[in-house]
Amino acid sequence: MGATLEIRNLHAQVEETEMPILRGVNLTIKQGEIHAMMGPNGSGKSTLANVIAGNPLYEVTDGEILLDGENILDMGADERSRAGVFLAFQYPVTIPGVTLANFLRHAVNARLKAEDPESKGIAIPQFVRMLREKMNMLGIDNSFAGRYLNEGFSGGEKKRAEVLQMATLEPKFAVLDETDSGLDIDALRIVAEGVEKLTGPEMGSLIITHYQRMLNHVKPHFVHVMLNGQIVESGGPELALQLEENGYDWLREKYGAPEPAAD
Amino acid sequence: MSEMDFVQSEKELTQEESALRDVRGDYDELYGFHDDDVQYKYVSEPGLDEKKVREISKMKNEPEWMTDLRVKAYHEFLEKPTPQWGGELNEIDYDSIYYYMRASDKAERDWDEVPPEIKDTFDRLGIPEAEAKYLQGVSAQYDSESVYHNIQADLEAKGVIFLDMDSGLREHPELVKEHFGTVIPSNDNKFSALNTSVWSGGSFIYVPPGVHVEMPLQAYFRINTQNMGQFERTLIIVDKDAYVHYVEGCTAPTYSSDSLHSAVVEIIVKEGGRCRYTTIQNWSNNVYNLVTKRAVCEKNATMEWVDGNLGSRLTMKYPAVILNGEGAHGEVLSIAFAGKGQHQDAGAKITHNAPNTTSQIISKSIGKDGGRGSYRGLLKIAEGADNCKSNVVCDALLLDDISRSDTYPTIEIDAKNVTMGHEASVSKIGEDQLFYLMSRGLSEDEANAMIVNGFLEPLVKELPMEYALEMNRLIQIQLEGSIG
């Protein structure tokens, strides 16, 4: 019996400016499914990713997000994570002085302690073995684990670090926020292959992307298009190809959406 | 490559894990307790006058030159005005302070000879256990006097001297007389004058030429009595090409009225020698900590101060290095944590008196719950001290909007071809950083602690493992905000 992440009529705005961004998003993702979310800049894709993960910069004004029927909107970002939700960041922040390995071990322990308050956490040799396996699987050099979190990482390294975190935490649902952005072809291939290895019957994923090229590696079951804070079109992999070829203008015309403001 | 790096990160993990796991309870429970049943052998009445100064000297059977020096210093203390440029010192009530209290007859070499209730205190603080595991010598001071002092026999055989200062004066009068007060004269400042007049305890260390003391020597300073004044005096002489690492720790019971800790530490590092002096200051929040520390370096000598200030009500301490010989190097690494009601006015002073000398100051301060951290630094490059290099970095991290950080750097350069860098930054924990860490399952407290530990990591990794653990643990306690 797989888990379900269900987003119902979700409305959200930027907490500070009260500018509405999401205007009634509906989406259901089952464990094992791969969903791609496409759409022009400013359509609300990243906001959706952040709202799912519980970023306090955004305020939900209506609707709900249910994880196996339970509303997670009252949970903090940490609780959601421990419940099995993961966000691969578009712009991962730097945490000086904290090694990737150290950080991940605490994250693993936070999960173990949430399940069992008496838990002493994962034994270090066991953790090191596990992390090493994940790094080998993703083709990541072992020295990576000893580096400070995202400090001096190239664009590709940052994204690979996100994928490594995802591999270590084994979420039920992963949202990948433009994990393919800012990468050259080789880096994209490496990251996409990593994502491909992690998708499977145990994980549902929502891949936010501008481009078809990510989807050449990770074949989506469903493709959605977001426009002006709503999902306006859903279909199979062919929809992504169609967008690649024709752009978004036909959808704007169809749904009467305004031209996006210049970035 | 990777294998090695990975092993290192495993080591870091171990530290961090123990640091987080060991933290239970608060300062009062761990350090803030006091013994009521200690039988003091001698207690001087509160307050100070010349008669008391002479009495302390007489009781210690000191040579006349020391008595005279004490009396001279006492008058200098009276004459010098209270400094108004740093922390708030005007509330110190000198008349209510006990200037001398002795709890045992002498410094023992066997813990079993130490009065049991005092030994219990040090057991509770983990000192004998640490000594057995990773120290080559330990000194334990309780209020005014050392109650325990021991050094491993093999070091003694090599001619290393590690004694409490009183025994040092008795057993090596010429060596002490030659150096005592030469680095920090009694009239250097009001508190060095006070210390010189009433000093008691502290360490006397001599390392002969070429001798490397592999494991640290440690002194632990414990205040037990309310309104206590502790005035230890330390003199370290590192001879040519010798090396020693000296570590000091300190704690006190939590009382509602204030205690005063005013130490003087003088260090002489001769040609090619190296001395590292690590302090983990963890006084309770009713202690004024006013300490003068200074080292002189001869040619190619190195002095490193590693200074962690976590406790006290007010700390004013600026470890100094005077680089007198060509090629000498001075370094100050300073960590300060200022919590509720605390002011850490810390920093460093480095004087380049010779050409081709180098120095580095790294200061990191953290403010929380309205605490105040100040960096006060003096970097002086004297005329003729050409081709010197110096680098100063001071960073502050504030955990809330009510804490405060100030930087007061002073730089005087009178030489040619000087390379110098100065960077200062104040940052706050970013909401984006918290969200990032929390999105991986860490609670807000854990995320904060992780960012703080990361901020301090460049300094903590300079500490030997055991002290790094201790430092992480103490910071964790501070973060939990349980110190009253």
C-alpha cells in the first residue's frame, strides 16, 4: 500500500508582502510516481516546492496538503522532513564549518530519534559505511563528505550534494526544484542519472524543470504545466515534448494568462 | 585523497556526537555547586590593607624582595584609577572580597592526600580522570592555594619544572627572581598591581632547552567561597627549541554576589621555542574575570594563545605577544560567548619589535539573550621592524536582535614593507540557513547549534580532541540557555 501526497486547492502568498502566488493548486502524487512540473518563470513552481517543504517565508491562505490523509500544513519544516518529505533546493545555502557528513548524520539521527526518543542514533561506522555506499552509487568522490556544506561548491557539486542528501534520507516524496538549472551538459547528465537511480517504487517525485533535457534521463509518468499559480494542463511525457517544441504561448492564449513580467 | 579526508570527517563526527550526547543538565548542576563543609586552615578577613598584604607574604615565608614587591604593588593598585574604557568595573566592592583563603596545608602529589571534600569537587569536575588519560602534569587550585600538583616522572627527569608558583619561589628562588614581573610589571595596570600584591597559587613552569613536552600540562582553578578573590600568578619559561602546551580551565559556584578573579600570566619563549597556552574560561556569571596575559618571544620563537571565554559576568582579557626577536611568530585564537547578563571584552595585543616577524589574530564571538561581545585589539609594528606580516580576522555571530557586538581595533605601524590584513564581520543566523537545515529534519534548536558549531569550527579544530569536546559541550550548554 503506497503512500499519497495530496495537494488540495492550495493558495499561498509571500508572508511579508502578502502577494498571492499560488491560486488553487490541485495535485495528487502516489509513491512510485514521477511527476514533472513545467511552466514559465514566475508561474509559482518554486513557491509550490517551498510551500510543500514548509518554508516560513510563505503563508498558506487556503487549501491543504495531505500526507497519507494527514494535513502537514501545521507541521514545521523539520517535522515534514521526518515524515518523509524532501526538497532538493534550487539554491542550496552555505553553512560554514559544518561538514556534509556531519550534517547528514544529524539529519539521520533526527529521524531515528523522532521514531524512538530513546534512540542513541546511528553508530558512526555504520553511518560512514552507508554514506560511502550512497556516494559510490552516485559516483561522488568520498572526500566530498568532509567538505563544509556547499562552501565553495560549484553549481554541479551543489546539486549533487542535494541528490546525495536525498539518497541518504530516503524520503517518501521528493520535490526537486530546478535541480537541472545552471548545469552544463555533463553535470546535468551526472545529476539526472543520480535522480534516476533514486526514483523507484519507494519514492514519489515532483520534478520542477524548465527543460525537456532532464526528462530524457528521468522519464515522468505525468507532466503538468503551471501558469499564474494554477496547474492548467496535465498529460503524459508527450506534453513535455510539445512544450519543448512550441513554448508556453499557446497555453497563455488558451487560458488568457498575461505575459510574464520581465525578470 | 578521499580515504584520508573521510577518516578525518569521522573524527569530527565523533567529537560532535559526544558533545551533543553528553549535554544534560545545566551549569549549576555541573559546575555551580559549592562545598559547605570544607575546613579552611586560614581565612583572611574581607577587605585589603597593607597589613594583610604583609601577612600573606609572611605566612608564605617569602624572601624580603617579594614582600617589598607586594607592598609596592599594593600602593600602585590604590593609586591607579579604575579603567573606564572597557567593561563596567565601578561596581566591584573591594571591601567585601576575601583576598586569601587556604583550604589545605600544601599542594599534594597524591590525590588521596588531598582533603576528601576537596578531592570530591575535583572528581566531580573530572580532573583526576583527565589526568590519567591525556595529561602529563596537573595542578589544581582551590580558592587561594594549590591543593594538588603533579608531573610525570619522565618529564621531571628531563629537567622540566612544573610547580605551583609558591613552591616555585621556594625551590627555585633565583630563576623566579630573575623573571618574575619582567614581562608584566606590577604597575602595568590596576589589576596587575592588585595581583602582584596578593598573588597566591598559579603555576611555575620551566622547560629546558630542546625538551618537547608531548602532552599538555593542565591547571584547574576552582573558586569555592562566596565573594572570593582568586589571584593566581603564572610564570612559564620555555628555553631554546623547547615546547610546551599548557591548558587552564576554571569554574566557580553560582552565587548571588560577585567574586573576583584577577590573574597575571607571564611567558618567556626563548630562541626557537614554542609555547601554546589554552584557556577554557567557564566561570559562573557572578565572577569578574580581569586577567593580564603576556608573552615575549625571542628569535624564531612562537607563542600561541588559544582563549575560550564562555563564563563570567565581565571578562576583560587581551592576551599579548611581544615579538622581540627576528622571525618570531605570535598567534591569538579567541572564542567568546556572551549570554544573558554577560560582557566578554576580549581580544589580543601583538607588538612587532623585530623585522620579519609574523602574527595572526582570529577572534570569533557569539552573542545571545542580550549578551555583549567586544573585540579589542592592538597591533603595533615598531620602527625598524620591517617586513612584518600580520593578519587579523574578527567575526561575530548574533543569535538574536538584543545581543550586541563591537569591534575596537587599534593599529600603529611605524615600519616599512609591512603586510597587514584586517577583516571584521558581524552576521546573524539566516532564516534561509535555518530552513535549509530544518528541511532535513533538524529541530530549530539543533539547526541553531549546528550553525554556531560551524562558526566556531575553524578554532575548535585547533584544540586537542579532549578540549574540543569540552568546548563543544560548554557551548551547547550556553545555547540551551540554562545558565542563570
